[in-house]
Amino acid sequence: MKVDNWEHYYSVRPVFMGKIIDSHAHIGRHDNRNYSKSDLDIFVKSELPNKDSVEKMIVSNLDVLHGIKDEFEGNKAALETFKDSKSYALLASCNPKDGDISKIEKLFKEYPNDFVGLKFHSDIQQLNLADKRYEPYMKFASDNNLPCLFHSQVNTFQDGKVNPGVRHISDPESIYTLAKKYPKTPVVMAHLGAGWREAHDKATDILVESIKKGDANLYADVSWVDIDDAQTHIVNAIKRLKGIGDKDWTYGDQSCRLMFGTDAPLARFQGNDAIKTYTDFIERIKTSIRNDKDLMPEADKIIDDLFYNNAKKLYLTKKQTPTTEQPPRSKYKALLWALAAAIAVISGITIYKSKHSDSKR
């Protein structure tokens, strides 16, 4: 579609009314509160005031992250909570500090199609991302093509500037270092670095660096992005991932690596104003994308991708796990007989040619 005046096009066209996948939501206990399915249902049960619809939320259980429940029972309990609703998908929460990969292995063995990835929160568990206890979990994710969502957070001063002297335990640099050990495994930096202002720029820098170097498969979600200036950080990230303004960019459109999320129902997304705050957050982001002169011509696609398609592709599209099983012995025998027959034929031809050649001498 050719449009000569995009400003006029968006001024007369409905701006919202779209499908949403919220890629970051929770149930369980946190900060002396217990969050349940009903705290999330308010977002998915009805149409939002701006006519958007939350078609699915991707949820993890805080009880497992806090060690209140173990990795099998806690994730199984979450599965029971949401089993009758198609509006939710589950990440298996992991606790490398106190847990055991065998619990996650058992979970996926008994429920092979019910979890769409793994969730980690090094900040809650105070477990450095360089700790070897993460390795069996990451190997399991790598072997089973599972995306891994990590809480990310940059240490900043009160004015939002990055504190270069202190690296937060969940710093995006540490996540990047871990992700490089498993370069094909999708690793999502939640909150685009959190920590406000410059923290989001740092996370975006690391995301762009990983693309240029091709040494990790990093993504990010925008949950907890500074709500007072979210549009600036998110638009900036989209433009960086598209290479806008980077004359040396040769990596195509990488904005598929950014997804909408909220961290609902925590903090600002609870209470009487939860729906209003949720809707305002969405509208700020969509409006800022439509108003940016660089993004305006493809704003519809960018919005659909950020709020729906990117998360659907990463979390909800069935991935084929490479098989490592050996073929049955009967197949081996058939292969060996075929190989032996081929060798015999080649040998016979060689002998015949040799004798035929000698007879001519």
C-alpha cells in the first residue's frame, strides 16, 4: 500500500484493536503477596478499553523461583491451575541454587507438551550466572530447543545512570556470557535490563553486539521498561535492531528479537488501576511507534510483531528436536548387505576389465 501522508493516515485510522501475547507474567508468592490466576484473568477475560485483546499470557511460578516449592511439584501445580484455559502458556520455573535438573527432566518427561521454555531469576536466588549449577539446565534447554527467560537488571544510580563500578548479579553482560556457551539456545533478557534509563540502553547495546558477533542467540522483552519513558527506550531498541542509523549494518531486520511483556500482576499491574495502567502502557508504546518518522511507514507490522508475532514464533511455535537415536539393527543389516553387494559388483567389474585388458596384450 502506498501512502503519501502517513501522519494523515494514522490521524483518521483506528490506532489500536490488536491481538496481544504478554510474554512475561506470574503467579505465586512475592513481596509478601500471593498472586493467583484470578489476578491475570482480569487482563484476558475481557476486551481492553482500547479494544486490544490479550490472547495469551506466558506465565511462570514464583513459588519455585523462591524455593517455596520444588521444581517438579511447583511447576505441576501451575499446570493444574491453568489446564482448562487456552489463554495461558507456561514456562517451567527453575531453581539451580537449591533444585535439581532431574526434577525438570521428570517434569518434561511426564508433561512433554505443556511447557514452552525455562524461567530463571538469579536475583531472587542470589546465584551468580557464572555458577556451574546453571549448566545442566542450559544443556537441557539446548538439547530440547527450549527458550530460556532470565531476569535481567543493570545496577544504576538514582538518576538512572549506569553504575560502572558495580555489576548487578543479573546484569545483561553476565547473561550474554552464559548465552555464548549455548549459542543456538534462545536466551531472553527480561525487562530489557531493568534499572531504568541507561540500563535499557546497555541491554540494547549487548543485544546488538550479540547480533554483530553472531556468538549468542539473545532476545529481550520489554516488561518493567521505565514506564515514564518506555516509548523512548522501546522505539530506540527497535530502530537499533533494524540497523536504522547504522551505516555498517548488514544483518537485516532483527527486531524479531524484541517482545511485549509486563510482569503482571506485580507492582503497577495490580489493584483497582491495573487495567488502566496496562492499557496506558500499551498505548504509549503503540503511539510512539506510529509517531516515529523512521518507523511510521511499517508501523502496523512492527506493532503486530512486537505485541504478538515475535512471542508466538519464539515460544508457541512447535520446534522439532533433533533426534540422537540410532537406527534399528535391522536397518544396519540392510545397509551392510547393500554396501557388500556394491563392493562385490565394483570388484567384479575391475577384475573383468583387468582380464579383458590382458587378453588383448
